[in-house]
Amino acid sequence: MKIINYKDNKDIRKDIEPLFVSAFPIDERPPVKYFFLSLENNANNLYAIYEEEFIGFYYTTIYKDICYIFFLAIQEKYRHQGYGRVVRLLP
């Protein structure tokens, strides 16, 4: 499993954005523009999960000594295979 931080490689947006839009109803997600702009805050991070191909992503924010996971999405064909359970939060 390979985990890539969006801040280290913005090219992964091409994989993340379509899944973000399809996995979360419009009333449960911020507009795409603001989702990616929020990553300018150092406390926020977005990670993409890859095996041979893109599996999914998770979005975190740190507050004091707590890490919150705000979004976790796995591509439909990989759901129920344990990916949401085995994600390492900080590579």
C-alpha cells in the first residue's frame, strides 16, 4: 500500500476529485473548490491510497493532540475489502 499526501503531489487531485464528488452527497460535502483550498491550512491533510491503482482517500485535521478524519472514501470496487480499516493515518 502506498499513501501519498496531496501537499507532496498535487497531481493526485485527478484521482481524488471524482471520488469525492461521487462518494458524498452534495449536502454532505463542501464545494470542491473549498475542499482543496482548505488544505492551505497546515492542520489539514489529504491522503490518497494506492495499490496497483487508486483505491481511495482520507482527509484529516489535527487539533491539539487529536486527529479527526472528516472524509474517508474508497472506490466502489474496493469497498468491503478492509481498506477503511487498515489506513495508516500518518505515513
